[in-house]
Amino acid sequence: MLDSATHSTFLSNTMVCDPLMSWTELFGTTEDDYSSFDHQTDSDPFWTSIHPEYWSKHNVCEWLQFCCDQYKLDANCISFSHFNINGLQLCNMTQEEFLDAAGTCGEYLYFILQNIRMHGYSMPASDKACMKAGGINGQECHSHGRTNLQSSHLWEFVRDLLLSPEENSGILEWEDRGQGIFRVVKSEALAKMWGQRKKNDRMTYEKLSRALRYYYKTGILERVDRRLVYKFGKNAHGWQENKI
DNA sequence: TCTCCGTTTCCTGTTT
DNA sequence: AAAACAGGAAACGGAG
């Protein structure tokens, strides 16, 4: 479940930008950002190039299809008849309406949609969005939720990497998704990536793992007595498949 | 300026 | 033997 702070931050920041600006103007999205989608071509009128509020019914459909494919969601739990709507209607749905329509995937999809509304579809785009939005509006980008470069905590970084197969490249993998158990497959690569995020090229897995061990105290992580295996604790949120 | 929090860095010892 | 784990201690940097 999205915590209330994160949730409200998403919504409150969603419409900061001029709604008439193009998605590309807002987020500086380039073709490179879509490199992980091999089905994307220049000529495709793809939903990623349009702000969700301006999606057509077809774009909404494309987005749902994409989510099912990309995040391995069970399309059977989604009531597609409820999503025969355009982007504006989609964005105007309350969370409750959304959950009713999207079944067990609802919270996850709702989260993804809010994230896209704010940041674009992925982390690289969101980082650009962050900088770009700051430039456009003369505001700094302090806390925009889970993909924020500066305020993201280590456990959120790890969680987001697990939830972003296109970013992960085999560094982390779920051992038991339902229980929140995951494995660090490439420890030094993880440290390097965390170091990049924190602009610290001296980061090592040894130091990163020390930070992870502090999470045992706070219930963000729980101990798993296996090397390189961790488990999200009761105070971690946003990692569950149908409970974000 | 001060305090607090979340690390980061370093360390010694233990386990796999 | 190497890599990872455990956790104390101190320092650091950003936020409020």
C-alpha cells in the first residue's frame, strides 16, 4: 500500500506543470528512454509519448496491456470493460473506483499510473522529469516519491530495482515474491549502482550491506540466514505484488 | 545553529 | 582463502 505521504506527494505534484505542454517538452523523453522496449518504433503512436490525461481509449488499452506484459500481472483479474475509457477519465478515477475495476492488480496499477503521471514511465525518464520540472517551474525537486534521486532511501532503491526489471539487469531477483524474500545476485554491481545514485564511487557491497543490516532494527528488513538473501519486514511497503 | 536521521566508513571478529 | 555476515563506534551530510 502506498503510504499516505508518498501518495499525497504523487497527487499533489502531478499537475504542477502546464497541462498543455507536450509530454516530451515536460519530461525531455528521448528515444533512448525506450531502448528497453524493442517493440517501440518511431512511427508507433505509443502511450509513453503522451501524458496519461491525453490518452485515447486505445492508449489506455495499450498501457494496460503493457503493464500485464512488463510486470507479469494476471490480466484475468482486470475488468477491461471498466477501462473502456480515455485517459482523462482514467486519471479522474478515484483510487476506490480504480481498485474495483482493476481487481487484485489494482493497487499496483494505480501506483504505476500515478508514477507515470508524475515521472513518465521509467526511472531515467523520471529523473529527467525531476530536473526538467524543477527548471520549468523554478522549483526544486525534493520529494517526489519512490523514484526520487535524492531522497530515495537505500531500501526503496532496492525495492524499486526489484520492481523494475528493465533497470535491474539481473542484479537482484525475487526468491519468494509473496514473502518479500529477494537475493542479491551481483553484489558489487548493486553497490556500484547505489554509489552512482549517491554520487559516491567508493561504495562497496560491504558498506552497503552494513546499511542494510541497520534495517533489521527498524523492521524494514528481516534477517534471512542465507548469504546475500534479504527479506522485506513489516515496516517496508510498496513491494507487494497486489498491495503497493 | 542545532539536532536528528540515514547512512558511510572503518573496524574486529565470526561464519560459510 | 575469500567473500559475506555481524554489529560497535564515529563521522558525515541533508533536512527541518
